[in-house]
Amino acid sequence: MNEIFMLREPSYLETELCESRTMGISPQSLRKICPFICRYPKSLLYSFITVIIASTTVLGIGAGLRYFVDYGFSSTSAFTLTSSILILFGIVVIMAFASYGRLYWVSDLSERVIADLRKKIFSHLLNQDVSFFESTSLGEIQSRLTTDTTLLQIVLGTSIPIAIRNILIIIGGVIMLMFSSLLLTGIITFIIPLILIPILLYGRKVREFSRLAQEETAEVSTRLDETFSAIRTVFAFCRESYMDHLFSTQVETTYKASLRRIEARAKLTAAVMILVFGGVAVVFWYGGHTVLEGHMTPGQLSAFIFYAAAVAGAAGSLSEIHGDILRAAGGVDRIFEFLALKPALRISPAPQPLPSPLKGHIQFLNISFAYPSRPHHSVLKNVSFEAFKGETVALVGPSGVGKTTIFNLLVRFYDPIKGKIYLDGISIDDLEPHALRSAIGLVPQDPILFSTTLIENIRFGKREATDEEVIAAAKAAYADEFIENLPQGYETHVGEKGVSLSGGQRQRIAIARAILKKPAILLLDEATSALDTESELMVQKALESLKHDRTTLIIAHRRSTIEAADRLIVFEHGNVVTR
């Protein structure tokens, strides 16, 4: 009953306004969600039925109240009094069960829709190219995947059902009011627009403050992610106090922005409450005189006041919910901006299959490339070279001359600006990227491990591999020795990004992962750089057996690695100077 007479106090997330291109967001943006909602017709149907029943019973309370006042009090019969109370209580019981059903089915529907939407967003992001993740902060991705979808979840599970219920209450309540007293209905009709005026005038300012608060909150998330992603650098340079100061400053800025939003929202709520209950007081005063003059019964007045309060409260809440829907529409726009993104990588509409068996003949022909973030700085300039099956080719040169870029282009993290790359005579542009990458094993200089067990990190190279195959790959990479010495062995959790392991241990796990994959092409980016001399010798032996009968490209600086290569390709200033 309290929700009829009082405006709902919004939660923090409900007041967050997602950043949008313009302030003129239309609720029509929410139509984009309709395909997700329509997947669950049962929950949708039950939600509508329970909302209608809950709204009808609210109006039924007014009729029950009128019967109780007019007949329960005026009658000397205990039976009449008892029956009137039981009727009123019965209506409340029906409303309670309907409210339970509404909350259950609406929540089920909204949770299911948001779950589907989050899965679709995540799946869509996995299909983007590397350049997208280099130009988009992790904080922004997290914001759209969590905060925006949570805001939409609140609107779908709370705001929209309450809006539908309030619309039904307003329509039904106005009809009941007209049957009770046309004059009092005219007064109420005059009061309701007064409630809407401050909403319309002050609402834009509230939304602007909310947008600014959301922007500042996103900055907090970005600062947090940057700090803890580089925590070792922070510790190494003794910059804890500096980073703490930057974060504290950003939090204070966010607090002040949120305070402006809260103050504006509070003023708006207070104004609406004064107008709502001021209007109810006017109805009480005028209606009381009407009863004293004998033009209405006390029961009619009680029912009228109930309906008036219900209609006024519903109108005020509806106006507030309109703001929630606008905010959710902004969130939906942001979400569907992500879903509308197309990968910059060119995908052939009719990709060719990989040759079987794959020889691994690699050919770079007049390749030029510049990274999207630095379009005017060419990393590679007319680079041409070949590598053949069973051959180990070392890419040599100072840092920044494009050696790692060769790897990035070969696995199609990027496409060259000019030139062609061929695999067994087929342009890799004509191959499906997933098929291409399935034939390549990459061991980066700074391998990343996942926050799971060692056995699962190695099995990432071949998900269907048995435990025996994983252990064999670990032994081949000389990782079995240190793994067996750990308390949980292969079931040891490696921590965030493998932080519990040394650099050399992480590299051996990455090598084991590549060994397990058994690729036709092997790319080693200083794969032994983090190993001591003894471990390097053991891993070199493992790599020798791994390189057998496959094409291997090695980015090398160590003399031992260069000596193990069949051929050198020397890079200088983005050009090949020696093949």
C-alpha cells in the first residue's frame, strides 16, 4: 500500500545516466530489446496477467473501503461489519498473490533477457579484431557489459511493470472518480498537470547531472583498472602514494558530481511530494464539506480520496519512471553501439579451406603496414621474404623495427596496408581467420596465463586433450619438474595472469601449450628470454623436437637462438636488409 501513496526512492544504479551521443534519447530505443523479450512468451504473458490483476485489485480496495465505511460502520449487525472486513481483506490477499506473481514472472523475464544480452555482447566482442581492444578501454567495455545492462535490468524488472500498473491505475481510477463526483474529479484533473510541470522543467537538469556523474564514475573504473593492471610497476617505482592521490582526486570529483545529481533529484522529489499531498489535502477539505452538506456519503468520500491518492501517486511515479526509461534507453543505445560494430578485419565471403596436408610455406610479398593508432608511422615498408616447411628462420634486428609486427600480420591480428601474405600459395585474406590461427602456434615473449589451474592453462592449446597428453606436453617443455614440486601439482591455481609463477615458468607453460597444439607453423617471440641458462638449454631441446617438420619463425636476440636457426632475416627501420 505504501507504494501507492509515496514516490519510490531510486537506488544508485537507477539514477545512473549512461553517456549518450545526445540528450534527446527516445524511449523508442528500448524497442531494440523486443526481440530478446519475445523469446519468452510464457513469462511475458504471465507478467502481463499478474500486472493487470495487481492493478485491478488496487482499485478494488477503494470499492471495499467504501462498503466498509458506509455499511460496516453504519450497520448495527456484527455480520455486516465482519463481512465488510473480510471482503476488504480478501481483495488485499488477491493483490498480494498477484504482486508475488508479478515480481516472480517479471524478474524471471528481465533476468533471462539480460543474461541473453550479456552473452550476445561478449560473443560479439570476441569477434572483434585486436585494434578494437587497443582503442577501447577495458573500463568502457566493463561499463557497457555490466552497468548498462544492470540499468536495463532494473527498468525491465521494475520500472516498466510499475509504469504499466500505474497507467492502468490512472485509467481505472479516473473512471471511478468520475462515477463518484465530477466536481472533485475536475479538481484532481487540475492537480495532476501541476505534478508534471516540475518534472518537465527540472527533469532535463537532473538528466544532465546524472550523465556527468556517470562519466566521472567511468573514470574511476578506468583509473582502478590501470593501477592494478600495472601494480608491479607501481610497487617497483614506489608510486603507491602518487596513484593513491590520483585515485582519491578522481573519487572526490565523482562524489561532487554525484552530490549535484542527488541534490537535484531530492529537490524534484520534494516538489512532487508537496504537490501530491497538497492536492490530497484540498480534496479532503472540499470533500469534507460535501459530506457535511449531505451530497456524499462518508464511504464515497473515503473511496474518492483513496482513488485520488492512487491516481496522483501513480501519475507522480509515472513521471519519475519516465526518467528511468530515458536513462535505460541511453544504456541500450550504448549497448547496441557495441553490437553494431563491424570488425575492421576483412573476412572473405567465401573463404577457402586450408590445404591438407598443410606444408607451411609462408610468403610475404611487398608488405607495408602502420598501426591504426599511428597511421602516419610505417612499421613495415615493402617487406618481402619466404619461409619453407621444416625451416627455422630467425628475425633479427633492434627493437621497434617490425619483427613482432610480422607475427601480428601472419596471425591476422591486423591486415597489411599494402601487399599480400601467402600460406601454401593461398592469400591469407581468403582464409577464415579461425582456420588460419588453428594452424599457428604462438609463444609470446610475455605470455599471459588465465586465472585457473596449470593443467587448464596448458589444455588451452587443445581443449579436447587428455590429461596424459597435457602432461606429455609439459614434460616436453621441461615444465613438469617444477609443476610436480608444487603442493597441488597440475591442479595448482596460477593466480591473476599467472602472477604466482616466475617469468620462466610462465614461458614454459606457454611452450607446453604450443607443443600440445601441434601447429604446422610455430612463432616464437623470444620464447626463452626469461629462462636461465640451464632451463634455456632444456627448452631449446624441446623446441628442436617441436620444430621438426614444421615452419618456425623466431624473433631472436640471444646468440644461442640465432645459431639454432637455419636462416636469418635482418630488419632495419622497417625494411629487410638481409635474407
